[in-house]
Amino acid sequence: MPSVTASSHARRVAAPPELPAWLEAMFPDGMRRRMVDVDGVDVHVAEWGRGQPVLLLHGNPSWGFLYRKVVAALRGELRLVVPDLVGLGLSDKPRDPSIHTLVNHGRWIGNLIDRLDLDDLIFVGQDWGGPIGLAALEHRAARLRGIVLLNTVVGPPRPGFKPTAFHRFARLPVVSDVAFRLGLVEKAMTLAQGDKTSILGRVAAAYRWPLRHVADRIAPLAMARMVPDSPAHPSIAALEVCQQTLLGFNGPVAIVWGDRDPVLGTVVRHLERLLPHAPVTHTRAGHFLQEEVPGPIAAAIRHVVARGKAN
């Protein structure tokens, strides 16, 4: 995707999309919402509180709604910044699937960090939010004070890796396109949970709401195909940069993991070897662990904040 010139930032600033009353009521009180133009696309950002910023990034196919329980646990302590990734949530949903690359997403979030002037930053990343945030921070190390990782990857897969069944399915011609266009992935989110009742009813409806229009369902399949399926995949080089960014960071890192995640559950073993000094909190949660164990996540963020101030 070609860069947009600085003059494009003079364009009209979009207002954030309205939320239905039932959905807005599910967020913690005190939410401030806005759209931020980053390189020609509008990113939806929800914020709570003041003070030291904490950037909380979700993955595919969720949105910032995923962090509402963590926000509720920390509200009043920190400035909590929760964007929606481009193509998901209430952010812009470009129609071209080819723009969904790790490099582009990292650039968008990096520009967002600059636009919001997030210094002394604690970064929290889950699923694609992990490598996207690390890609964004590659040239912004001076802004970073701490990292919390949640069921994510931080670098390229090991030699001899095999894609998961989900990611193999995402590459099936026709079948995967139909399934993703029908929104079946959003509807199946609860199957990735430790507690299969954690994403049902109104909660499940809230995850589906931003992608309720078929034309808006480009990103979930495109982002599933961003996952490497061979050593030649274009995400490999960008993931190597993410790992270098993480290993080059000297501040505090903490890990909270949902061990019952059928997608990334076993990845924690690699992280434990890669980051031997990072405390790891194992839980019986699944992939979208923010729904199941917000307390341990909030505790890990507090731990990293305290460690960062002590260093």
C-alpha cells in the first residue's frame, strides 16, 4: 500500500461510529473514543484514565471490546489506550486484502503511537497484536518501558513447523472465502476458549457487531493468511524483526498464558526459553484469555509498571 503524504492529515477527521446502547453499556464507564488518521486510514481508539500509557492490542478477529474486563480492573490507575486494528472493530475496513501485511499493520500502529505521543509506554499484545506492536516499536525503543505478552507469537516459527488446522483451512480456495465471508470464524470464537461459556449470548453478539456487514469481512481471512505456512512466506522477515525488537529490550517483560488455547497454547514453551527471566502466569483460559482471566492480566501489567519505575 503506498504511503499517504503528510498533507492527507489535513482531511476531515471522522467521528467515531455510534454504538448501539446495549453494546456501549458493556464497556467500563469513562470511555473516550476517537478516530485517528494514520497514513490515510482511520483507526478507532478507546481510552480510559490518565497518566502512564498502556497500549493494549488485540488480534484476529476480535476488537478492543476484548480488553473491557482488563480495563475495568485497572481503571483509574493508568491511561489505558485500546485501538482497533485496521480492518477490525470500528477502524477503517479497506476492501483490498493485500494491504494486510505485518509491515503495514506495524506502520499504522507505529504512526498511532506517534500521533498520540505515547511515552513511558507499557505495551500489551495478544494474538496478532503481539507482533504488530513489536513491529511498531522497532524504531521507537525510547518510548517503551515494559511489555506484557498474552497468547501471541513474537518471532518466526521454528524450522520444520506445520501450520495449525485453522490456518491450513484459511488457505483452502473457495471454501475458506465462503466461510470467512459468512462470519463463521467470529461465531466460533468460543471454541477457542477454556471456558466454552465465556463468549456466548450478548458477548458473542458484541464480537460480531463490527463485522455485521458482509463487505466488511475482508480482514479476518487476510490476517489468517498473514500467518506463515512456509519458510518463504512474506511474514517471516517481519517476524524476525519483531523478535529482534523484543530481545533487544532491556526493560521488564511479563507473560500471562491461556494453556487451553487450541491455536497457540504450546507456544508458551518457546517464549519461556526465549525469555527465561520473564515471569509467566499459566492459566486454564483459552485463546481470548482477556474474557476469562482479566485479574492475572491486570496484575501482570501492574508488576511491569512497578518494575519499570524501579529500574
